[in-house]
Amino acid sequence: MALTKSLAFLKDLRLNNNKDWMHANKPAYQAARTEFIDFVHEVILKMTPIDTGLLGLEPKQSIFRINRDIRFSKDKSPYKINFGMFLSEGGKKSGKAGYYFHLEPGDNSFIAGGIYAPDPDNLAKVRQEIDYNAAELKKIVDQKKFKSLFGSLQGESLKRAPKGYQEDHPNIDLLKLKSFVVLHKVMDKEIADWSDADKCIAVFEQIKPLNDYFNVAIS
């Protein structure tokens, strides 16, 4: 389905990010949110046969709130200017690798996946898996189609080798990462031309082997 209402609403919200405007435009917000929820529901239904770990997942477990946490931010804008969803076994707070879709006008949308900022225990497990079995991870990320969609694995990186590993480790660049994500940018025009969720799902399908690698590591 097209996400035209969602894009239009978010474009207006970016110019009017205040509670009075949101209150006056609540019907437009509800229409946009309903459209996005329907999109997420379609993605879940179509992804479940591809990744059975998503079985039983509900949109409410996967969609992020539009309200910003402004307690510690200099930017006091009350609302995010994007809609976001994260699909993973157990929902978006499970700590597992998954599939992310970020909808933001101005050609700022993207499809992504992997494991973002894992807790220390899971990060240690991922690093142990890389230490033992980097070849499988490299096989996934070095595939031609994978590289054309995502480029390389991304994430904030340590300046020095993590504890327990040496600087001359053959996979030290991977071991220094604190997140392990890939990202594929999507233009507004592409999204406006979507008649269903299939384009998004086709990208998610390429991310599945990466997610499997990380979820095996932390399970």
C-alpha cells in the first residue's frame, strides 16, 4: 500500500512541531498512523513465512511512539518527524536482531536491519561468534547483491581492541564494532509509488541471513 497520508502528515509536522498544531490536526495524525499500522501489519504477515521467529508479532509490539523524550535534550520539539517500526522475535524491546523501517519525508527514509547497541552480555556473545566464525559473517556481507543494497556493515566502533582481544586479531575491525547494522536508503518518490509492502519485504529478505547469524550468537 502507498504511504501517501503518512508522508504528507510527517511533512506538515516537520514545519509545525508543537502540541497546538498536533491537537488541531489529530484526525490527520490518526489517518496517517492507521495507514502506517496497516502497512506494518502487511509486512508482518508477509515476513512471517520468511522468518518464522516473527510468528504472532503484533504491530503494537513493533511501532515506536511519535512522542520524543525531551528530558535531557536541548531540542524541545515534542514529536519525532518520522514513523518507525522494528520487527524482531519478541518485539522491539527483545534485544534481538531484527528489521527496521524508518519513514521520514525529504528522502530521509531507509530500510535497515541487524543488531543495534546490544547490551554488554549480547555484545560479548556476538564478538565471541565473530572470533570463532567470522567466515560466515563475511560470506553474508560480501555477497554482491548484499553489498549493492547496503554497502558495508555499520556501527559505532571502539578506538582500541575490546577486552580479551588483541589489536592484531585478523577481524579486529568487526570486533571493535558496538552495533552491527546495514542500511538501504529509500527516496520519497519510490515510497509514493509503492502499491504494497513487497519492495520493503524484498530488502528485509536480504537482511535475514545477517539477523540469523546474530540471533544464533545471542540465543
